[in-house]
Amino acid sequence: MKAENNDAVWVHPPAGDVDEEAQADVVDKEESGDTDATLQTEAAGPQVPVVKSSGPPPNGGLWAWLQVVAAFSIFFNTWGVLNTFGIFQTYYETGALFSETSSNIAWIGAIQAYCTVSLGLVAGPIYDRGHLSGLLIVGTFLVVFGFMMLSICTAFWQVVLAQGFCVGIGAGMLFVPSLALLPTYFSSRLGLAVGLAASGSSLGGVVYPIVFYRLIGRIGFGWTVRVIAFISLATLLVPLSVARQRVRPSQARALLDWTVLRDLPFLVFTFATLLGFNGLYVMLFYLSYYAGESGSTSAEMAFYIVPILNAASMFGRTIPNYVSDKTGPINLFGPAAIVCSVLTFCMIAVKDLAGVVVVAILFGFFSGVFIALPGVCFVHLTADKSKLGTRMGIAFATLGFGVLTGGPGTGAIIGSDDTDLHWTSAWVFGGCTMAGSAVMLIALRLYLTKGKLAVKI
């Protein structure tokens, strides 16, 4: 994949092996003759060297891998936090903080997740204009502030505002820029780079639930959430320190890219992923609750189902991404959706701890594809990389509706009668939506390859 946009502005040295003194000399010469470019850079935030070039992504070097570390930290505090909501759902179900139905409680996580993915509609174009630093600063503040406010909440509506909207909006300011950043540093190794970055969400999904469970009985809900806020602040200082936007268009782009409406493969993939996320959150929100409520295991062990699932997901977000560099990312999506659908249907027959753990491990691995690879696929489906941030924002805002409805919809299906919860119906709902996603993904793959099998796509 080569950089195709000849009027791009490169905003950081493309590789760690470039001589920095020579680079600085070039920058000084460019700046002396290009006042507009200098003013654009200063308006974007902290001053970063501007080098006019159309060279390809470096696929390595110090600064390239530092962007992976930055994206890892962002995933840790965006999808890592979202993957933790199953623990919050289980805790809120006890009524210790407030009393609400499962469906209403799920709206907290659904709103948080929707804001995380849909804010890309705004964050993407802002990123394309070169304001990465501003997005990181605002996003970090809102995530930490939201957790601090959550620590003093005592009512349902307060939790919705703090955890659902504030943390969600902050995560949304961070998420899409982290995806759009890596394709400018990697091309042939993009899958591996994104997979390593996305594994941060799995680590977050392991660390945060364990922190929550180990501290909640010792220091209470308030201070437990404050500890989570401090962890978020410390880890988000990493992207604030090292994230550098390497390329952006020299001219401002529109907030919306209407050409996506004529891009059939892009649309089909977006809606297929929407269905996939709808089914994905059936398991992510309710597997832990089911393990404890159904008597499959103790309440203590039920809390550890989420970390187990996310630990397996760490491998599911790195190994498939590494393989995708050789097979193509779209080739992996259909099979992953089929396996996730089958595993969700299998929950109908799972009644003991061993079964829940096995399903959690397998589902964690294969569902990792849905977190780690969409961004890579959107890169492959976008010809003009200068519009990548905008198109990613549109795509994630659309598939966010799957995130928004999956958890609350499942909660409504399960019901609120503790003596007769409709778990079978919930698993059928999740399995069917994942199956629908698989059908669309396989059809897209056949369309793109014209029915050929051994094709990298």
C-alpha cells in the first residue's frame, strides 16, 4: 500500500532511523518559506515539525512503534473500559447503589459504548485537520473526570451521565484517532501493528475487573472507581507524550464524505459489523451475570469470567491481525462471526462452570477480530487515505447503533423476574444477529473476489 495523496502534509519524521539534525535543517528551510504550513501546525496544538513529502509509511522505526504504544494505551482506556462493563452490570444488579431492571442498567454501558464509537463522526474530521493533540487532551480529561464523578454517584441517572455520557464521550475523542494514526506509519505490517495496539483493550479488560473486584469489598465503590480513574490518567499520559500525527490533508475536508453512499463494499462491511457488535454485547454484558445468577458458579468466580474472556481476547486481537497481513483482513471476518454465532447458541446448553469458562475463552479469542480488525478493513476499503479519519468516523457512528441496542435489547429479552429469566431467548437473539453478520461478510468477500477462494482480501 503506497501513499497516494500527493498534497499531504507530513507532521513527523517517518522513521526512527532518520538523522534528527538533518531533519531539523530541512524543517527550518521549509518553515522559512512556508508560513501557512507553520501556522497550521501551531493551530493544531504543540508545535511539531512539518515536512512536505509523499513518501510511503516507514513500517518501523522508533516513532512508528511509539505510535503503537500510544494506541495500546488508548485501547486500554476505551475498549478496555467497555469490556469491563460486565463487572459493573453484575455489581449494579445487586442493588447496592440503586435499584433498576437489567435492561435499564445495560443502557449505561450501551450509551458509553455508543459514544465511544459514534463520536468518531466528529473526531475523525477533527483528526483529519491535524488536531490530534486537542483530541487527546479533551478525551483524557473527560474519561478521568467521568470516573471521578461516578465515584460520588448515588442514583441511576447520575451514573448514566457520568459513566455513560462523560466517560463515553471522552473515549470517543480518543478511539478513532488512534485507529487513523497507525495506517500512516504502517502498510505491510499494519495488521500486526493494529493487533498489538488492540491488545491493550484486552489487558484493560483483565486489569480493571480484577482491580474492581479486589478493592470493592475493602475500600468501597467510591474509592475503587477513583483508583480506576487514577490508572486511566497515568496510562493516558503515554499517548499525550508520544503520539504524533504523521500526515494530514493540506486543505480542510468536509465533516462528511458523501462518497461512502456510493461505495457498496464499504456500506456492506459497515452494516455487517453493526450486526456483529449487536450480538457481541449479548455475551460481553451478560455472561458474567448469567454465570452467577444461574448457579453455574459462585458469585466470586462469576466476577472472574470477564477477565478470563478478555485474557483470551488478547490473543484474538494479535494472532488474527498478524495472519491478516498475509491473508487479508476481510478473509478472517466471516469465519470469526460464524464461530461466535455457534458459541452463543451453545450457551443454551451450558449449565456448569467448566462450560462457561470454555465458552468464555473461545468467544474471547474469536470476538477479538471484531475489535481489532474493523479499522484495518476500513483502511483496505478506503482508496483516498486523506479521508480515512472522516470515513472511519462515519462507519463507527453507524455500527455504533449495534452497540447501543445489543445490551439493552438483551436485557429486555431476559426480563426482570428473578424467578424466570429468559436466558435461552437471549442466547438465540445473540446467535442470530452474529449469524446475520456472518452471511453479509461472506457475501461481501465473494463479491470482492468474484467468487474466487484463494485470494488475499
